[in-house]
Amino acid sequence: MTCRELFERLSEYVDGELSQEICEEIRKHMNGCDPCVHFAKTLKTTADLCRRLPSTPIPPEVAADLRALLSAHLPKPK
Amino acid sequence: MTDEEALITASKRGDTAALDALVRAHQDRVYAFAMRMCRNVEDAKDILQETFLGMVRSVREFREESKFTTWLYRIASNACLKKRRRGVHDPSPDQELSLDELMPRPDSDGRKPEIADWSEDAEQALLRGELSQRMEAAIDKLPREYKIVLVLRDVEGLSAEETAQAVGLSVAAVKSRLHRARVFVRRELAEYFEGRGKSSAGNNPDDRRSRESNPRVLDQNR
């Protein structure tokens, strides 16, 4: 496996989506290739950090406007 | 039947309280997604309203073939992409991300590129609150079609299959876009961490581009 072939599959690798055979080939390559090891590690870190980004909470006035808009469109109770 | 399934069933019968409960259960998630995609309150509000109006109007058509949240993300994603097509708001250029351009390449002597392992630094920087803004800026630079996939998959935590349902792509296309998007954001972070290392030793702006970012292939023969 070349660096290029490994590079193409790294996201699938860090997401655990590859077969055992391919994972074995990747590990064999990484055993002698520090740049690929570091690239894989920092790519996984990038994905993990995304998951931990803070979300913007809905402002109360935006929630209130949504409720007002929907109440005009909700079916009328019988 | 879960609580949510009960609410969906009641909503399909036109139960107003159930519809309202569904909106309340999902409004934070949809708003956070819309804000991440649009980066301004007015556009995010439009998308939020369009998503829940869509939900109220078509909940009867929801067939339980996907999760309810995925179905909502689909409505919200369509609203985001429609907004872009209308030209109302589009910070990201329409471009393809090429793996050849994103792959680190060897130096002029053909040696492998130096790739620093900054994963520990990133952890510390996140804890110190320094990294979020930098990451948001990197994600904002992504072309819209890549950004939506990365946001759904890595930020919102949908599976590849759910993301594919939400954006109407094949799973293979989602994986391909996700990989390019991640590599792009990783490169932005690498530049940040390398730049910080250099800044203490006096930073030449011409050197600020990462050593990795040379857009040729890493090693064709290995």
C-alpha cells in the first residue's frame, strides 16, 4: 500500500469502516511511515473535535416567533 | 412505542399539542444546525421556520423509513441548500475539493513531508477555549456541499447512512465528501498549530502556509 492509497481511505479507517484485511495493510504501512501515522492521528482528532464544538442555543425571541408562526398553521383543535 | 412515536402518531391525526411537543423537542437541534450552516440569526431563523412549517404540513407523509430527526434534517438541509441557490447567503464558493491538492507532498529534495502530531496540543487548546473559533472558521471555508456533509456527520453526529438520507446522496458520495472536508479542516488546523510554533521564533508571513500544504502528491512510489 502506498501513502497515496492509504491517504484516500483514512477517514474510513478512523471511522472503523474498512475490512480487517485492509486495516492490516494500513497498519503494516504505518509501521514504517511516521508522516502517515501523524496524519491519521490528527485527522481523527479533527473529526473528534467537530463533535465537541459548542452549539448556539435558540434565542427565546426566535423560539417565540416560531411558535407564533406555527400556531397560525397548526390544525385547529376540534 | 416510544414517546416520540406516540407524538408522531398523534401529530398525524392533527393533534396540536403533539405537534407542539415535537417542535419543542427538536427546535434547538435544528436551530444549531441552521446557525452552523448560515452563520447569521436571520437566515437561521428562516431555515428553522421553513423546517417546522414543512414538518407541520407533511408529518402525515412521514413513513418511518428513516429516523424522525433524519427526516427533519432532510427538510432543513433542503432549506439551507435552497437558500444558497437563491443566492441569499453563500459564504462558500462552489468548488470541488481535490485530494491531489489536499495531500501533503514531499519537499524539493523528494523527502517525505514533515507531519507534526498536534493532537495533544489540540486537546489542550480546546480546553482553553482557543480552538472553537478557529475550527468554525475552517468549517466556514468549506464549499457548501462539503460543509453540509461534515456538519451533519461530524458535528451533529449522524451516521453516514443518515447523512446520505438527509442530503439525498449515496453513502459512497457522503464518505467521499466527508473525507475531503475533514482533510481540508485538518490542514487549516495544522497551519494554526504550526503557525503558533513559529510565531514564538519570529514569523515570516511567507512561511505561514503549512509545509504540508504543498499541493502535489506525497510519495508516488512507496
